[in-house]
Amino acid sequence: MIVNDSKTLLAVRGLRANVNGIEILKGMELTVKAGEVHAIMGPNGSGKSTFAKVLAGHPAYEVTGGSVEFGGADLMTLAPEARARAGLFLGFQYPIEIPGVANSQFLRLAYNTVLTQRGQEELDPLEFDDFVREKMKLLEMNPDFLSRSVTEGFSGGEKKRNEILQMALLDPRLAILDETDSGLDIDALRVVAGGVNQLSRPDNAVVLVTHYQRLLNYIVPDYVHVMDAGRIVKTGGKELALELETRGYEWESHPVATSPAPASA
Amino acid sequence: MSRALSQPLVLWGLLVGDALLGATPASALTWFKQLRAQAVERVGVLTVPTTRDEDWRFTDVSPIAMLSFQPARNTSGQTLVDIAGFMLPEVAARLVFVDGVYAPQLSRNDSGIVVANLADAVLAHASEIEAQLARHADFQDSVFSALNTAFLHDGAVVLIPRGVRLEKPVHVLYLATREAAASYPRCLLIAGAGSAATLIEDYRSLSEVAYLTNAVTEMALAQDAHIKHVRVQRESGVAFHIGQCVVSAAKASRYESVSIAQGARISRYGLNVQLCAGAECTADGLALIDGEQLADTHTTIDHAAPDGRSRQLHKCIVGGTAHAVFNGKVMVRRGAQHTDSAQASRNLLLSPRARIDTKPQLEIFADDVKCAHGATVGQLDADEVFYLRSRGLSEQAARDLLTFAFGAEVIERIPVAALREQLKAQALAYTHH
């Protein structure tokens, strides 16, 4: 929800980034305030996922210009783990598998690492078990998720649900969900979206990176941004997503109307 | 440089042999005496392999031949309390050998089948043992196998009668305690038709001293038998370990093995499985080494008849200046049609000076077969490291966890929960900085 006078969580200014010497981000601008839900849409290759990874600090991307402030700090000087501990969360399009490591073990490790950083007490396995089971109910997750190896043998929907569970545990100030809807059937989509909605509060924010409009039937964004060739080329309200869905991204390349003022003003 | 083995060693073998044979009617064990005499003869002829031998080109065993190891004559009087940390819960039977010598006070058998010391079983079950002992592990061409056979005395014998299916595993613990001792562990498992059992062979030490283990295991699986075999080599870090396991799998039988190599300064494990018609095997392995260790695994899966199936996943995690070797031969003989074989060698280098030599080796003489193999050598995947860091783990913690997980994939395949958890905990400690 848009809240007047709420704090700016993320301020991206003129961000440029390369991968393997090729410039992918060419002057990104984005402002996200507490309480808001943003959707970044765009065709394949527009730089949406790159943007998400650059924010989280993927070492394969080289930032060549611009600035990113997160909660008042210069995000680009922080290591990926420091960004996570500062309250940034990236939900992966393709979560990795860690065979041999029980999901519960991994979740507790991540949880305690972040909690300790925030000056809170670590949870022992029993305390953590109670805590995680509560969160799992929220996501309609089967308790056997905990004993299985991290995402090994998980279906696409289960992997994404596990990402949302991690988000629920780490309780980030800003969650960036990269194509969380891809490969999900309607039931899984509903559950994942329900989880995100429940976790939204006036003091945190979500950025959804998505190719399709359908996720936005379940999570209603305050702002929709259209990315093309490494920049945001259009910003609007939730109705922009519907327009994109019916008219396709091609339409955007031939704008007829004047662009509305960026929401990040 | 080839080197014949020292004469005193051979004489010693004969002495030990006399002790066993002296106590029994000479005629009853003629075959046993002959077997050992033949092996002694081969020991006199064979030489220790050098790196000029193709099969040993990466593994220089000359340090072993240069040191003089002496077999132990007796156990050092360990009690159950001393070995408490080496026991596994819920086993059907446990045989303990200390420096190669059978320790009856540490062993027990509630399995209802024969799980006994060779020196005792060879009298009570002479015909069954005679038919199999040293019939699988060739000692004509291998000096190590010849030495082991020349020293035949104590050893594990597991006889599973037809149709008997053991629920709980049999645990054979080979414990090293003395510096400069040589031990020659021997194990013979005979699985009757349709029987099933799990055998754990665990090589461990009480202290970080140098010694030599030269082990031979033989298994004969009758039709439809199903044997699971877990071999854990966690010798002292300065010890030498030479091991060999030879399996004959009869029609429609199944052999599943997981072998872990994490100890010893220099270790070599040879696994040789021969599959008859419709027989199956899995032969998974993990070498987890560091420092200046060398771990060499040579396997041969021999599809000798049609409709066999084999699966193999071998992994090496190598740190420091350690060196891992894997040679995985899959043989499909003429007429072994419809063989279905897959082999994967996956290797992780943790330091710039670590080294891995991996060689899948397919020899196929039949035309209607499926044989897949692949080998990778690499470092940790950057995307995986990033994923964990994005969850708040430090780079080192992320690398440690992924390294552990890489090895845990093999450890997870161990069918005994207590051992699996124990090895995972060890691997976790090993991979965490």
C-alpha cells in the first residue's frame, strides 16, 4: 500500500552494470518506500533478473555507474551476506539444490546467522522447529519439507514455496522476488501469493520481477514498471499490467501517450 | 624400481601359519596349507608395483616397501570401553580385529548365522569356505593379495544361508593400535540363494601412528542374493592402506556398495565386481582428503553376461596438496547384451595445489548395450555460493556447506542410519573452517 510520508527503503539512481563486458543495466531508476508493492515487468532480455541479482550482490555482475541506497546505506559496498543481514532478500528464479543438507538445518543456519547480526538470540533446534512449523502453516507446506534435503527432489512449486518460507523466516525489509511465478500451477501460485500478501506490512516492501501479468491477479502492486533494454521505460498503476497483457510488450516500443511521471519522484 | 619383499616377512607368515595348523589334524586342512604355501611362493616371485606399471602410475607405494612393518601376534588387550566410540548401535553381529588379530572379547554375534573368525570357521565350515576362499581375489599377479593370502589366519567369515534375510547389519571393525604393525585383514562373505544382508567394514585406528593395512575381501553372491556393503576407510592420517574387494554376483543377484576413503597417508582401494546374467550392482564412492594424502580408487565392473545393470557415482573432494585418483573400468563382454551401465565421476578441488586424476574406462564387446559415463573436475559453483551468501551465510560458510553437501550426496546412500549420521557429522567437521 502507498503510505504518505513513509520511509524510502531503496533508492536506485542511474544504475549501470555489466556482465562479461556487456552492459545490461543502462541507467536504472527506482524508488521503493516502506509499505509498497512494486512489479517490474518486461520482455526477456530486458534486464529484470540482472537488476534483481545486482541488488543482491551477485559477483558475476560489475556495477559501472550510479548508486543504490538501502535504508540509507550504500548497498553496493556491501558483500551479499551483509545485504541479507541488513534486510534484503532475493527470492531466486532457480533455487539451488543442496543434497545431504536437511532443509531444517539450512533454514536454521540462515535464520540464526541473520538473527545474530540483528542482535537477537539464536534459536536452538527445538525452538526453531516450533517457529518454522508456524510459518509453514501459513504457506500450506507439508512438514516433511523439513527433513528432506534442501530442494532436492522438490517440485517447481515446492522450491518456490521454500523460497517464500525463507523469506518468512528472515523477515526482510525488502524482498525482491525474481520470477517467483514462473513454472507454477494455479494452486501453487495462489499459495505463494497468499504467503507474500500475509508477509506484507507497512514497514516492509516487495519488488516482484515477472514476465507475466497473472501473478498480479493475486498480489496487487502499487506500481508497475516496464523495463526495456536495461532501463525502466514506463511506470504506472496496476492497470498497466493488464494493458501489457492484452497488448504485449511490442506496444510499449511505440508509445502513443506521454509517459507518466515516474513513481519514484 | 621393483623390489622383492624382504625374506623375514615371508618367514614370519609361515610361522604364524604353523601356529594355526599345528593345533588341528593335518589332513583336515591340507587345502588351507596348500593355499597359503602357493601364496608364499607368489610373494617370493612378485614385486611391489612401481609407477611404471599402468595400474599404479599415480600411486607410488615405494614408501610402504621401504619401511618394515611386522605383523602383530596378539591383541593389545583392549576392552569394550576402549572401543566404545567405534561401535555402532543395532548391529546383528560385530567382529573386531585388533592389528589384524581377532579379539573375541570385543566381538559378539546375535545374528543366528555364522559370523565368525576364519581360524575357527575354517574347521567347522571347511567345505563351504574351501569352495570360495581365495577363489575370487587372485593372488597370482598381485603381490598385496598374495601377501594377504600368505598370512591367512584370522579374518571375518560371514555365511548367510539360502533364503535368510538379515535385517540388521553385520559390523566388522578393523582397529589399528600399534606403530609399524602390518595387518592383513581378510573377509569372506558367502550369500546363499535369495539371501540378504548388509556388511559394514570399518578400518580405524586408536592413534595417529604409521602402520600398514593390507586387506582383502571376497564375496560370493548366489542367485537372487542381495548384499549391501559399506566400506569405510578412516585409518590414521600417516598410515598406509591397501585394500581389495572382489565380488562374484550370480544370476539376478544384487550388490550395492558405498565406500568412503578419508584416512591414510597413501591408500589404494580396488573393487572388482563380476556380474552374471541379470545381476545388478551399484558401486558408489567418496574420497575426502586433505594435506598430503593420496587416495587411489580403481574399480572394475565386469558385465560378463546379458541383462546386467550397474550404476556408479564416484566423488573426490581434495584439499591441500592431496591427490585423488579414480580409475573406473566398465567391461562389457562379448554376448553381454542389454547391459545397462552408467558411471559418473565428480570431483571437487579445494585448493590450487590439489590434484585429481580421473579416468573412466569403457571396454565394450557387445553391440546392444547402454553405457553412459561422464567425468567432471571443478570448483564450487559460483551461483550456488551466491545463493547461500544471499541467505546471510559468509562466503567461507557457504563454501564449507556446499563442500559438505557435495560429499554428503554419497554418504546419504549408506543404508545404515547410525553410520550415515556419524559420517555426515565427521564430514561436516572436516569441511568446516
